[in-house]
Amino acid sequence: MNRALVKKTIISERKVGESEVSVFIIIYLFFSSDREVNIKGKFRESYLLPALSIKPVLHPDSPIPREKLNPPTPSIYLESKRDAFSPVLLQFCTDAKNPVTVIRGLAGSLRLNLGLFSTKSLVEANGEHAVEVRTQVQQPADENWNTAGSAQTWPCESSRSHTTIAKYAQYQASSFQESLQVHIQTSTIFISDQKSIGKIIKFGTNIDLSDPKRWKPQLQELLKLPAFMRVSSTDNMLSHVGHTILGMNTVQLYMKVPGSRTPGHQENNNFSSVNINIGPGDCEWFAVHEHYWEAINDFCEKHGVDYLTGSWWPVLEDLYQANIPVYRFIQRPGDLVWINAGTVHWVQAVGWCNNIAWNVGPLNPYQYQLALERFEWNEVKKVKSIVPMIHVSWNVARTIKITDANTYKMIRHCLLQSMKHIQILRDQLTAAGKKISYQSRVKDEPAYYCNECDVEVFNLLFVTSENSSRKTYVVHCEDCARRRSPSMTGVVVLEQYRECALLMSDSLSLSLSLSLSLSLYLF
């Protein structure tokens, strides 16, 4: 192909003005099937936009004084519905400098009927609904002792079982009754330096409230929340996944007795989260800004627990000695806790209570950057990204008019990299004589992940038949497909979008086409 002609065409088209550029000419020149392959090997470029970071600078010039390592938690008290729907609340919660926000008075100002989520109401609605149970050792919230009780440690193990809402409700009630009968001793005799092991408790977790037929009154009540806090809204990236991700774009319920622990973690793909305490008891929270997650990861490695997939409870003294500020606060019944993007947090029930929670993805550059960073880090660590970020990015660009300049730049760059990846891979397959078959996506079709390594597979699917009699087909990424068969024998390559469909169907199509053309020209 004549590169000079291509360059001249691009320049002449851009003189007309971007609103009148014929994208089809550029697409024809750069996506025609006879275009030579310029890239050798696998596409390894990042989807993140270089030299653009929205993260706040939190590097102190000197060590933080001990008294400032427990900073006051950002809090807002709402007095009216007008306060709840004020844009100031959204700005405050999503401010990158605020890792967590406690919103008090929310239930009262919005007249939320939290009684719909009480244990009594849940039993009456769906008593046989499944509950995952975590068996744990009851300990003070700021301590985490090893099994021998001889030293504090980071690993926080628990065993898993299952029950029903009705059966857990019985346990929750009997636990409360037992506590009333316990004689409180006013003196304690210390026999040794070892810590006595606490009693065994059961925590009812990950209770799925996604079914709109079973939980209609409960889910309708949550529509009273401001749009940016709702389970589903236009500017929530998780509403554009196209399929259900349990606990992320659906509501989950937690039923607790005192001491029930949600171990330390960042939310899946660093998304924000909403948590409402139904009561009647309190919860105690600990939170650390995203800036310090790598230091906490180092502590996990030191103590032999996996940061992303393991169960851990930070030793506060370790964090303080490492100059890491920890926000610590009480969540009372009716309080909503907003966990900002990437915030590391861990929670313990102070009393008997229920909580409801879900994730949200506000469409701002800080959230998008952190989500994409974790998407790429997960691939490095061979951990599945629950949120298929490439798939979501295309859906967002296709359906939302993006007004924030930095968000626009980040998503545009991600899609540009996605298109480069697709085109380079397509060219390599075609040059090798591999047939690519078109199979368009259907409504509500989920995103795809590699069956072996769990990496997201977008547009070009490498498919094998695992059981020809049952017609069972499995999707692989390119690497795993070649590992199974270097010559790609027995591997069918499916393409879900036509070459021009992606560029022409989204709100960023014009600038994407121009940028992609120029970038491919430079190879």
C-alpha cells in the first residue's frame, strides 16, 4: 500500500474539519484485507493512557505524627431529601482525596423503610433462601491473634458452609439471647502472656438479593437513593456490563452477630461500593487510601497470605509503623458508607445487625483509571477480573455521552489500544492462513474469559469443542489456544464485530478512527 497516499489522504480529510471527516475513507485504507502485517509477536501495550494520572499526590515530606495516623473520617449529615440529591454530595463522595465517606441521616432524610431488610422481614419473604456461612473466631476489632493466641498476625482464616435465611435467623436470635444470660465478670486473672481464644461465631454473608420477583419491595425501596448510589443508573459503568455480576451490579445482604468480620480487601477491579447498616447494632470500619495498597500488599506477602485472593486482617501497629494513616469509625443503623475507588477496608460487627451492599462505577477519570489499573494487574497476577473492562469500555462509549475531558481521553485511548490489538491479531491470523468466521453477538450475551487463564477475551474468540456429542464449546485467549495447538488445529476463530462496526457505533468513533489510522501508519 502507498503510505504517502495514505498520509496525504488523512491530512486532506482533516482540513475539511472533524465534523465532516469521511471516516469510511480512512477505515477503507487501513482496514482493507490486503494491508501488510507490520507487527511481529503478541500485542503487549497497556490500555492505560501514559502521562495522565488522576491520583492525588499523598507523599508526605516527613513522617506523619502518630496522632495524625487516625485522621477524622469524612462525614456528612443529611437533614433533608434536598441534601441527599445535591450535586455537592456526589462531588464529596467521589473526591479522590476522600477514601471513604460516612453519610449519616440518609435513611431518615429519604424515608427509607429499612425494616424491609430486617431479619423478620427477610424470613417472611424468603426464609429458604440460601446463605453462605463463614465460621470465624470472635476477637476485638483491633486485634487478630494466631491460633495459639501467642502473637498477632495478618492471616484471617474462616471455613465456609451453607444454610438458609430462616436457619441463620434462629442462630442470630439465639446468639442474642445467650448474650443476655452471660454473667459479666468484673475481674480477670491473667495466667500467662497468651491471649485466650475467642468463641466460635457464624457470619451469614453473600446473600443474593438480585431476583426482582423475590425481592421486589426491597429493590424498589432502594430506588429512593440518589442516582449515583443506585444499583443501576446511566452514569454507573457497572450498568453497562450487559450481564449480572452478583454482588457488584446486584444487591447482597449480610447477616451478622458481634465479631463477624469482612476481611481486608479492595473491591473487585477497584470499583466504589455502597453499604447501608440496617441495624439494630453497629459496625466498626477501618479504611486506608488506595495510595497505600502496595505497602499493604507487601505486608501480606511477608505474612504468607495472597493480597488479592487471600483472607487477611491488618495489624494496626504494622500500619502505623509504616506511616500509613487508618480511618476508623462506627457505622450506626441507617448510616450509608461510601467506599471510594480503590480504598482498602475491613469491617467488624459490633452488635447484631444486617447490612446491604453493592458496587457502583461512577463515570469519572479516577474511578476509570483505578479500574483499568487493577484489570491489568489482575492479568499479571493471573487473577480473573470480575469486571470485563474492555467490554465495558466499549459499551460505555457506545451508550453514554462522555463530557469529562480526562475520562474521554482515557476511554478513547483504551478503545484505540483495543482496536490496535484486534487489527494486529487479525492481520497475523490472516497472514498465517487462519480462517476467521463472523458470528455476531446476541442480546444479553456475556463477556468472555479464557477457560484456562481467566483473562478477558474480546471480539476475537479462539474456540474449541470439548465434547462433540454434546456440542460443548470453550473459549480461549490466543496464548492458551496456541499452547494447546501451536498450529491452531482444531481451533475455530470467531469474530463478534465487523471491522468497522466498533468504530462506527460509538460516541468516540470519529476521533478513534483518526487516531487509530495515524498510530497504525507510524508502525
